[in-house]
Amino acid sequence: MANEPLLRMQNIRKIFSGVVALDNVSLALERGEVHSLVGENGAGKSTLIKVMTGAYARDGGELFLEGKPANFRTPEDAQRAGVVAVYQEVNLLMFRTVAENIFLNCEPCKFSFVDWGRMNRETDELLKRLGLNINPKATLGSLNIAMRQMVAIARGVSLGAKVLVLDEPTSSLTEKEVGILYEVIRRLKAEGTAIVYISHRFDELYAVCDRVTVLRDGKFVATRDLKELERIDLVCLMLGKQREDLEKKGATAFDEHKPVNDNTPPLLVAENLTRGRRMQSVSLDVRRGEILGMAGLLGSGRTDVARAIFGADRTETGRVVLDGKEINARKLNDAIRAGIAFLSEDRKAEGIIPDLSVRENLTLAALPALTSAGVVSRKKQNEIVERFMRRLGIKAASAEQKIRELSGGNQQKVLLARWLCCNPKFLLLDEPTRGIDIGAKGEIQALVNELAKEGLGVLMISSELEELVEGSDRVVVMRDGKLSAELRGEQISQDSIINAMAEANQRLEP
Amino acid sequence: MLVAIGMTFVIATGGIDLSVGSVMAIASAVTAISLDYGAIPAVLIGLIVATAVGALNGILISSFKIQPIIITLAVLIAGRGIAQVISNGGQLIPFSNPTFEYLGKGLIAGVPVQILLLAATVGLAIFVFRSTIFGRYIAAVGGNETAAHLAGVPTVSTKLLVYAVSGLLAGIAGLIYTARLGASDASKIGDTIELDAIAATVVGGTPLTGGRASIIGTVIGALIMIVITTSFNMNDMKYSWSLVIKAAIILLAVYLQRPKTN
């Protein structure tokens, strides 16, 4: 066997309209290896996969398949060469049979008619080979999501995949179904297929993967053997922290955590929130004037908790009590009326209304209060807009400027103002300072601090550890859909948070 | 033009209403057979039915999340059928009811009643869109439905209402047309008007993706379309050429509005 890996990507570059999405990223896949690709949001995982499978053209670098330079122009090209991606949202034909789906576009033919007998027979053999018990003649729609996903994988295998990319394959599977997936992966591995496994769940990475490649901000960070890599080191690689740095805490000398007084009744209590595997019996409480920080890697369920409290998603179990009154968690408007505000992490998709003015965006949530007999009072609107633009230092040409023309920081301030003008009691802030400039960041942090002093309760989700350590009075850590730790006072440090992100259910001593 | 204003509201939410022509036909037929009860009850019945059909569109689209183009296409086909059933297989229903015909033929201080109605509707539509909470919700839903929902905007009822308004305006248009003709012609009335209404809206500067709307623009757009047809007629040019010119204008308008990429 040659030393050359099965697939090698060398110094890959990808630029989207001037923004570098991938910068000198290299990746090598060996035969029969399960290789994990990890990184936080915007690290470049999916871009790399799309370059690998021909969905994007690369702007630099080289790709070798079995030692030969390869240049895939389309995903079909890549498939023919044996590089196949199976995506999260399975795209198959719901009303056709399993066999038809597997052989779609490459049906076995006899005298230019489809050879149904052979197609079903071969499908059956293939599924058996993968250890799956699925009837080839069943329509895909009659199978559950897990089995559909297995069919998608089987389709990849039938195309002669040498490299199979699984993007978040377990995101919609139950524990038991994950076991089936592992078995399929084990068999494929034994056949010499290289598998790229993308997942945010550490338990899975350590259960099935041999090696891991870490990306951060579009750059290659490291490729390591998972057996020799401690979880905590993996988290450090993902977040770009040095382990030594973590230990010398207090470099910021901000340490002014308010002591938690367990006797004050909490402002908000969330109990037993559960939604599939994404969020499993999460309970937390926040007092008046307290900033509860929430840490967790992407996909750990941190956003799910915020959305559940706000009533944006249905939960299977759980209840939310604000100020002693239970909120009907199914209705978002009840949460708003009760005084809960939610700042989404995805400002563009879930926050701003791009073509409307600053004024319209700022007053959107407060409109009912500014309306009498269906007519919006322009005067009241202007008063509020003027007050909050001044208070938050929103920089815009005028209140009539379209919000999409503003900088990220100013957009975020407008969205914060959208809620503040409703006089909320409780703020859910999901990554309040992501992607905004340093100046605006400091201003928003100071504002949150001030709001808490005025008596609001705040749940602040952040992937920036400094922000959590300096800003929070308490920190809870989410891991794989569960709360894994609660840190108070002296316990709060970057080190302890990272430890809790990596390990399960551990109480950390300072 | 009334239809185009309703269409502008619908398109502002990012939707589309293909059923307007059939709604006109239903309103026309229902009113024509109810004229025995008197003009005013008949008009009310016609408008209520038209609004109900629009609301039905709205319920299916907003609550069941079916694509607007599919639902309203179904209603376009079914509605025309229903109107023809009511009118006994699409026969003309003639009537003689001066009170009702006043709607299409009457004058107030020398101005046709239908023009007054139109002017009032335009004024009201501009007011609703700019100054009422409903209008602002329409813009928010069309601009970014997810964000609007998370900000507490009642997206479902906003969309439902928009289609009801479109139905109501189509109903009014159907009645004016019927009154002018002096008969209900269920198989012809409002035929392909949905296309003219969409064209007027787009030419007037309301993008099909929603989020923005210009009532005045739609009025101008509709006028351009009417002027082209009429001037071709008057100058004795072939009608078919006017269609080509209209198409060219639509393309030009869309070209000028394409989003600027930087």
C-alpha cells in the first residue's frame, strides 16, 4: 500500500466576495478511517466539505484522490469519482421505494427497460451488507427518519463511495438509532471507506472517530489522534485557547461577582425543559438583577433553552414561571406579554427586517402599545425612537435609514432597543456581541450590566469565555443537551467552564 | 385597479393571489341572483362571499402553510366553476335594477361613482399601509417573517387578513363591472385579471419578494397598462401588439428593480 492517503486536500483557499472562508486548510483521509471535522460556527467546516464534494469551486490549493490530482466541477463529478456527501436534511424521494431511491439515476437496465428484479435484489444485498433490515420495496416515506438516513448512506455506498461525508448524521436520531448508525459506520470502515464525520457531540466523536481535524475562523488548527487527545485539549483547540492561559485567571481583574443569595425568590424559573435529544430536562432559575451566563459549544442545546423559555419552540415537558406566574410555554406572545425578551443569535435571519427603517425595526415589538383604534401613533413612535437611539448611542443617518445599511453593532443595539422599549423583566440574550466591532461590544456589555443593576434578570448565552467570566454572576454549562455544571463566585473561570464543556456532570473545585 | 391594490397588499407579505378573477365572477353571480332581495342586500351578500373566499385562501395559506400560488391557483379554477354553476352553466344573468346599476353607471357631481370608489379605496389603502398597525405588520411579515414572528407579530392572522382584503377588493371590482354591464357574465368577468394586477403591482415598484409596497406605484402601474391598451385601441393598432409592449414594460420594470449587489 502506498503512503499516499486516499484523499488529500492541500492548502485549500476559498473566498466569498472578498471574505476569506477557508485559508490554507489541509486535510488528509486514510482508507478505513473515520475522520472528524470540528469547529465552532463559521469555522469553515461546511465550506470545506462543499469544496471537497464539488459544490464549490476552490480559489486555491489542490485536491488529490488516490494520489491523482482531482478537480470536481459539480457534486455529480465528485460522486462519480467516489466522494459522496450525505447531508443532514436527507434529500430523497418520499413516494418512491427504497430500491428506486438507491438506484436513482443509475437504474440497472435490460433492453433499456428498468430491471426491477435485479434492482430489488441488489438493494437487498447492499442493505444486508450494511447490517440493515429494510425492505427494498417499502416506500421511503413509510420509514422513520433514521432509516431514511441509512438509505441515504446506502445510496452513497452503492455509488461506489470511497469517501463518505456524514454531516451531523445523528442530529435527528434517538440513542438507539445512533447505535444502528455506528454499526453501519463500523462495517463501512472495515471495507476501507474513509468517512468524514461532522458532529458537535463529543461523546460521538470519541465513540466512532479515529482522528480529528479542527478548524477555526476558516483556518486549519490541527489534526490529532483522538485517542491521544484529551477532551479539554480538543475544546481548547476549537476555541483557540492555550491550556496554560486558562490557569492564570484573574488577568482581567474584573472579579466582582455578586454573591448569590439563595433566599431571594427567583424572578424566572424554568423546570425540566425537554425537546428530543437536543435539550433534556434542563432546569434553571434567575433572580432579579442577576446575570446568568450560559456556556456550551455549538449544538449543545444552549439556544434551544432560550427558545424554549421564550415559547418559540414547543417542548415535550417543562414549564416556565416568571414572577410567580406560569407562562403558557406554547405561545410566544404570552411570553412577550409577561415581559420576556429574546435577542436571537442570528441577527440577520431572525432579528432585523432589512428593508424597514430603524424606527420601524425598533418599535416593532412595542407596536400594540403605540396603537389606538388600529392607528399607530407616529408621535409616540418618534419619542421612543429618539429616546432609545440616544440612550444606546445608535449611530444612524436618521431614524428613517434602512436598518440593513447599519453596522452590525448598531443593528444589534436597535434590536436590543426593540425589546427594552417594551419594559421587559427578563432578557434572553443569545450571543449578544457576536460579530460586532469592539467598541459596540463594550457598549452592549456595559448596557447589559446596567440593566441588571436596574433589576432585570438576564440569561446571557455566549461562546466568548471572557464575556461569561467577567459578565456573569453565575454560569451554567450546557453539554450535549444537558446542564452539566453550575459555577458560582470563585469557581467561575475560563478553565472551569472549558472543563465543564468537555466533561460530563462534574463539579469543579476552584 | 381595485384588484391590483388588493394584490399589492398580498404581494407585500411575500404572497400572491391568483384567485382574484374568479372571486370577481363569484361575487358577480351571487349578487346577480340575489338582486330580488333588493340592491343593498345583494351587494352585501356578494361582498361577504368574496371576502369569505379570500379569507379561506388566507386560512389555508397561513395556518396550514401551503404555498400561496398553489392555493390561489386551486381557487382560481374552482371559483370560476362555482360561479358558472351559480349562473346555470355560465349563462349571462341579465337584470334591471337601477339602484345597483348606479354603481357602474351613475355620476355624482359629474364624476362617475366608480372613480369615486376607486379614489376612496386608494386613499384608504395608503392610510392603512402607512399608518395602521396592520400595515406595519404586513411590511414586517414580508420583510422577514421569522424575525417578525420572534418579535411578537401575529404573522398568521396578518396573512389571513391580507387575503381577505384582496378578496373583498376583487368582490367590489366584480360588482362595479357587473353593474356597468347590466348583466353578470360568470365565464368572462375578471378573466386573466390576476396577471394584469400582478403586472401593475410589479411595474409599480412592489417586489414579488415582499417587504415593501407602493400603493401609488401600483396605481401608476395600472394606469400605464390601461393607457397602453386604450391608446392602441384608439389608434387602430393591433391589440396583440399592445400585449407585447406590456410584456416589455414588465421586463424593464423588473430589470430596474433587481437588487443591487455590492
